[in-house]
Amino acid sequence: MLFALSLLIGIGFLTLGGEALIRGAVAGARRAGVSPLLTGLVVVGFGTSAPELVVSIDAAINQQPDIAVGNIVGSNIGNILLILGLCAIICPMTVQPKALSRDGVVMVAASLLFIGLAFGGALGRIDAGIFLAGLISYLVWAYLSERQQTIPAAQMHASEADELNALPRTSIGIIIALALGLGLLIGGSQLLLYGAIGLAQAMGISEAVIGLTIVAVGTSLPEMAVSVIAALRRHADVAVGNILGSNIFNILGILGISAFLQPLPIAARVNLFDQWVMLGAAGLLVLFLYTGMRLSRLEGALLLAGYSIYLMLSFTLISGI
């Protein structure tokens, strides 16, 4: 019970910390005169991944690579199958392919890059450099291409910041939000890892399974909040774009930073099973978007069903690998 309570409190702290940090960062960016495009592309698109960043770095430093890697792979799977599946059921999502085509391709490419680099059984500092170089290249490419012309992708990234309300209005409020968010993220990551590891040991479940499922879902709650709000407002491009941006940053940014700080061995089950589910989910999303330009309620139900099957296999047939 203590481990479960620690896990739940940690998830709560991470969720609140992520929300506070994003709102403080967006308010600070606006006050500093940062363009809506850059705010949406970097602050919101990647700010929702702050819990994954803190947890994976914490796990890497504390020699828990299965949680560090599992958190990212599991989050990417959950972002598509769970969060977008839920959003599509709430409201069928019609999107502009031109607004999402680049990020969709980059997400699939990042997934393939992970598979290629993880093939050797571990991610080291050279791999980290490749990931981070890829992230920087993507950001520069996206910003320069969108800044020079009014295109759907630029409008989508600029709209991401508009989904947030109740932003702090004063400099003191911004500082408090940023400090509170950072403190909650750090404290939440400690509680989450303590509870997750203790629960795994008590139940005889591997840390990889816990990282890929419970930890991954817990750290993905900010993405869920932003995407669900956007879906309710019928801003489908923002909902899907938030997930694409988060998945790109998870692999290229968070794994890049984590592997740079501490080499990360890859669990056998990730190489054999989970990374292929991640790639399949990414490819399936791009296929849905390109063929129908929308995610219907039926497709949303299929995504949720796929996630349910993934969870079942993770705790049964694949759990012993």
C-alpha cells in the first residue's frame, strides 16, 4: 500500500508540476516577446514532456535504465493508442495533412532511429549525440520553414499556446509557477520511482514492465490534458500536433539527454516487442491521417483496443522476457 500510495502521489505531483511549468513558461515567453510560433513549437510542444524528462533523467542517474527507456517507449505508445484514441472517441478529429505531414514523418523517422541505435543492446554517448543532433536539426528546420510563410503547420504550432488559460500575469507569478512546477516535478519523480520500483519488487514484475506501463501513463498525463482540451474545442490539429511533437522530443531529446548522462542498456523485451509496437503505432497514426485526413470514433476505438491488448500482453506473455 505504501508503494502504491507513493506512486499515485508521485503521478499527481508530476501532473501538477508539468501544468505549472508549462503555464509559467508560456507566460514568460509571451512577456519576453517570443513569437507564438516558437512558443507553441518549443514551450508547449516539448513542455508537456517535462515529466518524462525528469523521470527518465532521474532513473538514468540512479542506474535504473529499464525505467528510463521504458518510460519513453511506453509514453510514445500510450500517446498514440491511449490519448489519441480517447480524443477521437470524444470528438472525431479532422486534420490538415499539410499541418502534420512533416512531424508525422519525423516521428516515424525518430522511431526507426531508436530501433537502429538500440540494436546494439545499449544507448551510449555517441547515440545520445546523434539523437540530440537530430532534435536540433528538426527544430531549426521547423522554425525556419514556418517563420517565412503562413502555412498550416505554422498556424497549428502558434495555436498550441492558445489552448492554455489561467496563465500567471505578473513576473512574480511567473517565477512562482516555474519554481513550483520544477519542485513538484523533482519531488514527484522521486516518489514515482520509489513507488514504481517497490511495487515491481513486491509483485515480482520487472522494472521494464512498470516503466513501459504505469510510469509511462503517469508521465503522459500533461499530454492527455492538452490533447483532450483541444479535442473538446474541436482543434484536432493541435491535439494531434501535440502528440507528434511530444513523441519526437521523447526520443530525440529525453533519450538523448538521459543516454548522455548515463549509458542505457536496452531490455531484451524492448528490442523484441515494445519498440516494434511503438513503430507500428506511429505508422498506423500516419496512415490514418494520410488516408482519411481524420480520426473517426471507430478508429479511436481501434486505437484504444490496441492499447488494451498491449497492456494485456505486457503483463502476461511478454512480462517474463
